[in-house]
Amino acid sequence: MNSWKLVRPRELIKEELPVPEQEEGKLRVRVTKLLLSRVDAEIYRGNVTAKLPLIPGRFAVGQISVQNDNTLFPKNTRVLFHTYRETPNLGVITKDFTEEDVSVCGMTANGFMREFINVSPHDMTPLPDSISDVDALLVHYISIAKTAIDKLNAKKGDRVAVIGADFLGILISQLLIYQQISPILIDSHPERLFFAKKCGVYYTMTADSSVIDEVASVTGGRLADKAVYVKTAGEDPVLPAMLLARGGTLVGCVSDRSGFSADLGYAIRKQVNFGFVSDPSTDGTLEASINLIVNNAINLEPLKSTMKTIANPSDFFDNEQEDFSIDTFCIHIFNLF
């Protein structure tokens, strides 16, 4: 089978390996489609920390390839691989607290850029016929967005600012609208805000010198009750606290785990309540996100319309023309089968 390994930054090698032998408690799955995004490219370029050597690919779908007795995963069942997994306890008496409690496939553990993989039933979810493979590849993003909103604990009538109109910011805004909460989506790139309107997010503002006054004008001078800061969009991390009312809640959404630096002066003076999200919650969020797609709670069609299909991973990784700083989002589909 074909497998790809990132041995060091900017060095991706293709290997021909034997199909893995069956393992007890696991099922052999053929990887059919892989999603490659901005974070994958930044891992390849060495800009996001990852444990190398590493099989890339954070988000993928597949198909059960072996006969088995598991009624939930019979042969040919389409599945979504779980990207975020609890780090296994290896029986070490003294826990190494420098290690992550949650492993991320394609970042801190091997990912899915290989034709076959043995997977525990606990680490994948069967897909209903009504969910396409491409829809399924977006489920983890939706789950991160849902986790951020759950941590925000917003209610109908709250004034919520979403700073960052990239892929994740748009999903967060759509889910807020689904919960009958009107978000104010803020970004410094007009083309992102224009695209957000195509996705059904109509209340937008440009992140310029007048944005605080504009937010105040629509909130009766009280500013926002809550805010979500989407780090990958590249906006000023001080801006959310500036837009928040005293005692407001700020959730930082950092899907690449790289963190960010910010002056907390505004936040301290305003006694802002903080929360942070880097992974989707593990309490059924993937299944809930699948149901959101089934129930048409979000409009994925404009987002999917910008996707590209690639024939070779190098077509994506070695494309220096991709400008990840201003793209609304960067997602490519690699068909392994």
C-alpha cells in the first residue's frame, strides 16, 4: 500500500508498505478521502510544531475493508476517523505531565495519509447515507465550532462578536444563527466578509479603527456580551477584549494548538472571563455535528464550492503560491481510492 511520511520540514516521502495485518480489537479500514488544510501545510513547512517523523493528514474518511462480527461496522461501512483521541495510558507509574492528554492524528500522532489503517471501533464513527464524504471531512471543524459556542454559554439576546472570518469563524457564526443568536462577524479582509455573507452571515464589520464605535452603536453603547477569537484568521488578539463589555466572556479558538501572545491589559481591567478551545469536546460532539449537517443547520455548499481536488499531496504542500494569511480558508481533497 502507499503511505506518506514527513521525515523533516519540507521533506515528504512516499513509501510502499505491506497492507497491515489484522490486529485484535481493531478493524482494517481503507482510507478513501483525505482533507488537507492550512494547518497541514504549516506543519509541512515547520511553522506548526509536530512530532516528526510523522504520517500527515488530520481529517479523513474511509470504508471498512474486512468481514467482521461488529454489527455497527460491517464490511463496506463508510466511517469518519476520529482525529482527536485520548492518549493511551502505557502503564508508566509516574505520569509525564509534559505529554498531551489528547493526541491529534497528523500532528502529535500518525495521521491518515496511507491507504489502509487498523482502527479501534472506538476511534471512528459510521456515516449515514445522507452525509457525503466531503461533508464528513468537515465534521471536526463543525465540532470545534460547536465546542467553542458551548463554552461561550451564549443565550438568545446576547450580543456576540466573532473575530476572524476564516473557515472556522464562519462556521461559528452559522451555528450561533442556528441558535437564534445574532453574531457580529469581524475581519480585516473585505473579501472574507463578502464570502461570509454568501454563507448566510449578514451582520459583518471591518476590523479597522472605527470598529469599536460601530459595535457600540449597535449594542446601545454597551459593547459585546461575549466574543470568540479565531486565532487562525490572524486578527489582533487584543481586539476581542476591546470589544467586550465589563465582565464579558471571551473564548479563544486555537485549532492549530500553537497559542498566541496578547496584552491582557484590557481584559484585566474589564474582568473578562476566559475560555479556550483547541479540540472538539469528546462527549458526543462528532455525532451532534453530523446531526447538524443532516438537519441543514449550517450551509456548507458555499464552503465546499471553494475546495480543490488534488492528484498528489505535493501539489498542495509544495505550492508556494497558496497565501494562507488571506485565504478565506484553504482546503484540498486528496482521493486515496
